[in-house]
Amino acid sequence: MAESVLDFVKRGCGGATMLMIHCEAGISRSTGLANALGRILGVEVRRENREFANPNTLVMRVIRDHAPVS
């Protein structure tokens, strides 16, 4: 699934200027994914729910581990 996410973002988002990521609660998985993608792609990550956000480190690690080395 991590490879699918990375492929979608790199190929499927073309000229997008914003990508919204969310899961059921928007607290852990989505913020972990957003953090990992932000680091991989070198883009700013904004969080609208900062006081509740707790990025899931497992999600971050899995996405980073599947990212192609550039």
C-alpha cells in the first residue's frame, strides 16, 4: 500500500498545489503520512488540527522505507 500511495502522489497528483490527506479521525495515520510525504518531497506540511495531531511513527517509517532513493 505504501508503494501505491507514493506512486499516486508522484504520478497522479500532477500539477497539484495542495494535497489533503485524511483518515477516519485525522489524528495519527493521516498526519504520519503527511509528515513522511513532506519530508520525501521537500514540501511544507500544514496541520489544521495541531492540538490533537499525533503522527503515527510506524506509518512514517513504512512510507519512508518504500520511497525511492533520490
